[in-house]
Amino acid sequence: MEISEVKKILEVLLFVSDKPLSLKELRDIIKADVADISNLEDILKELKDEYVTLNKPYEIKFVADGWTFATKPEYSPWIKKLLKEKTVLKLSPAALETLAMIAYKQPITRAEIDEIRGVESSGVIDTLLERKLIKIVGRKEALGRPLLYGTTQDFLKHFGLTHLSELPLIEDMPKEIQETDNLPEPELPFNTKDIEQNDTVKSTEIVR
């Protein structure tokens, strides 16, 4: 099968999928029809570059350990008008604060979150679990074996991140955020990629 045909197959799979597709998932789907798919990642990167060249309002991105179609952020105002609440995930300041703590300090227990925030956090944690932004990742080897929380693939998807390593460094954030007492220090080798720090998290799904 020609590479051009493989690209078309990949393109249609990414278009119809409602979640990012991993390299393994894509290989499993097309391996019966394509003899050599060892260069599948290179083909996806070529396809991604082609969309950049076309300068369309949507693009192919690698987020949450998978490939997907996504609309470009600058077109989000019109998407919101069309789909209203369906295209955004709204979080309260308390939920965002708790989510940031979990992202930077994971795995972390509810008691540790409560200690940092200075208030009880069970309700906020339940909301984040319901939104599938966090999950239970195990139990801490301590008295009572409390639950440990960490972020999910949906968290990466909603923030447009490939890996947790793309979270911004605390020292690269605005000074007023750095001086917030409740903001935890990072424990991973983060780089300086920026993400929006507001109450509305944009979806990365394409409008079809």
C-alpha cells in the first residue's frame, strides 16, 4: 500500500475518533492491511506537517500519549458560540487550586491536600474524580493506608499536554502566583511550556 493511502487511513481514523489514538492502537487497526508500518510515527509527523502547511483552522496534534485532530485555540470563541457549554470544562477556583496541587505533587493524599490548602477538600476531589481529571493511583504506605490521587489522560487532553513534563515551572509563572502560599513546589523536571491559568479549560476536540 502506498504511503499516500496510509495517510488517508490515518487521517480518517483520527477524524472519527473521540479520543487521541496511540501509536499502538493505530498499528493494531491497520497492520493487517499494511505490510510495513515500522515508520508509522514518521508518517503521522508528515501528516501533521502537511496540515501546518495547509494553514487550516484545525490541526493534528500529539496529546495525552496519542494522536488527534484539534481546533486551533484562536477559533475557540466561535466554537463556544456554536456548542456553548459542550466545548468547555468549567472549574471553580477551589477545583483549579486542588487540581494544580495534584498535578505538581502526585501521588498525593487528601490529607496532604487539606494541609496545603488549609480547608477540607473531599467535595472538590469528588468533583475532579467525576470530571475524570484525576484518579486513584494507589494507597500510601502509612497509617490507615490513605488513597493516593494523580492526574489522568483526560487532564492531559483538556490542557493540550503530551506529558506531565510539559507543565510550566513555578519560577516561570507570574510573580503573584509564585507568592501564593498554597501553591506547591514542583517535584518533577518540568519545562517552561505555558498553559492557560483560568476557570475555563478548552477542549482539544475538533468540530465535525
